Amino acid sequence: MKNQELTLLYIFDAIMTEGSITRAADRLAMTQPAVSNAVSRMRQVWNDPLFVKKGRLIEPTSFARSLWDQVRDPMHDLSHAVSSSHFDPIDSKRKFRIAVADVMVELIWQPLACQLEKLAPGVDLHAVPYTAESAYEQLREAHVDLAIGKLNGHDHSLRSIWLFDGEYVLAMGAHHPLAGKQISLEQFTGERHLLVSLSGHPSGIIDQVLQQQGLKRRVAVTVNHFPAVPNLLRNSNMIAVLPKFAVGNPAFDESIWLTDVPLELDPISVYLFWHTRHDRDPGLIWMRQLVEQITKDRWSLCKHCTADATQLYRRCDT
């Protein structure tokens, strides 16, 4: 293969990774016209349009997708093989993108940002919306570097680190007729439920467990982010099952009652995961270790403060 074609593949990989000529130019430290000229050469060399405008975005052709399936892993391996094996956070200008739900941002983003400011002041950290359905594809397509969340499946292309197991709690407004009482399964299923669904699907793990027992509930309202929950519960008679670590937000104050879920539920296991192509990337190794340390430290604090004056978790004892 000629050197020109290798250069074109390098630029092509950046465009496919970023999904944008402008962002690819930033990634490659090139001007946008230079990248556009490279695309013109690609079209001539490979005899295909490669990218078609779709509004303000670009859509890869079938040929482009097929080509990237063949070259992206070898291109990443080649880049890592010839790049420096040393990563110095104090001098780095790197950008890291992590797929993460808002509840995890609440838990770890502030201490993570503070550590970066101190240890790696030139490093940028970008949170990308997370859903279990999209995280794998985001990693495989190199749209994100890391993801934090549940692992619904695993294959040879991903690596993971277990971070913690969290329990579930039942939340409702303190004015709710069931607040302060022992709640039966029959009462639980008879209430109007609020569901946090990052994907928008109106069912979740609770519905799966209930279905196994021949039961069902009414999901009256769904939202796609956790910060909306306290105010909705405060101003309605809905109830919501939430991960325990989600109720550390100050919005969960005395106006919200928290108690046990009258249903046997497995803990929610949270993982840090990434694509195998980044196994030996020194920058990603450093960031993974930092995220793992901060998350486990924060989770340890969260567990130990659930009974103190912060009232992260008020258990019904009637």
C-alpha cells in the first residue's frame, strides 16, 4: 500500500470515529479544508462517495462502513504500536469521553474534575449520555473511551472492572398515604409508579421480577434523568424504585420518604468498561485507574453515611 493511501486511511478513520469532518480536523490538528481535500482524494482513489450529507451531519455509505469494519482495529493497533508508551498527565492535552448516566455524574464527577485540575490540568473530560443499549456500540465505534454502568452482556471485544453493588430503595413523597407504613407487595403493585428509564422504555428490572411472579404494576410516568424524580414525587402520589446511590442528592430531603422495596431484588452491579483496543493505551490505563479509585472511594463514603444526619436513607421501622 502506498504512503498516500495510509494517510488517507488515517484521516478516514478519524472521520468515521468522530462522525464529523470538523471534529476529525480538530482530532488530527488539521484544517477543515485539508480534511475535505483528503476526502476528495479518497473518493477518487476508492471510487465511492464515502460520505453523504444528511442535514448538518454526514452519513457513511455502505462501502465506507464496510471499509471501516475492516480497518478500524488494525488502525488503532498500528497507532498504539508507533505512539509513545509514556503518558504524563501533567503535560497531556488529551480529551477523554465517558458514557455515564446523570446519577453517576452526581456521585463522582466533582471529585474527578478536582483531581484532573490538580493532576492533569490540560486534560478535558466530557460526559456522554449513557444507556445500556447504546454503550457497547459507542465503545465499538470509538465514540467514547470508557463507559460506566450495568453490563447486560459481555463479549471478547470489551473489558470491564467491577466498581460496586448497590441496593434499591422505594421512594415517595412524605405526604403519601403509605409513607411511614409497612408496605405490602399488593399495595406496591397497586400504586402509580414513576420510572427512570434512560432509554425511554416504559419497563425495567422491577417489571421483569414482577412478571416472573405473575404480577404487574402500572408505570404512570417515565423520565430519562434522575434529578427530575424528587420534585415529581414531592408533588404527586406516585412511588419510585431507585438505586440507593441515587438518593444522595440533597433534593432527597425530609419531603421524600425512603423505605424498603417489598420485593426480592438482586443488587445493581456497576462496572467500568472499555474496548479491548484500549487495553494498552497508557492514557486510558491512567484514567481507568483514577475513575476506579474515585468511584470506589465515593461509594464507600455513600454506604457509611446512609444512617447519619445527611439522611440519605431513612428506613421504615414500623
